[in-house]
Amino acid sequence: MATTVTSKGQVTIPKPVRDHLGIGPGSRVDFRQTADGGITIEKADGPKRPGRFAKARGSAGPGMTTDELMALLRGEPE
């Protein structure tokens, strides 16, 4: 499969390749050089950063004050 490089050095990964690798918008990919000088592309499986509200998810129950919730979101010690 061939694709064209834009003036910004970007390429579109063909849909069959995206489907095979399981990548979509926002996915990260790794390019690696093989021993024979070729290049491979694979889906990057690095650790995903949790969303900024992940820590609070499920924690802000009834009875929690606004100050307590804000402290939780800021990561302040309890």
C-alpha cells in the first residue's frame, strides 16, 4: 500500500492498516527500525494518563461539601 507524504511530513495510514492495528483518532503509534533497515509501525501500548477527574469518579457522594470536592479534585491531602 502506498500513500503520499504532505508538505508537513504527514501521511494518512490506510484504513486496512488502521483496522489491523486497532488504531483510531487519538491513538499513538510507534515506528521502529528493523535490523535490516526497514521500518515497522505498531500501536503504542504505553501507559495511559488518567483523566483529570478519574480520581474523583465515584467519590463525590451525597453529603460531600463543595470544599471537600474541590480539595479532592486538586489532589490536596485529606
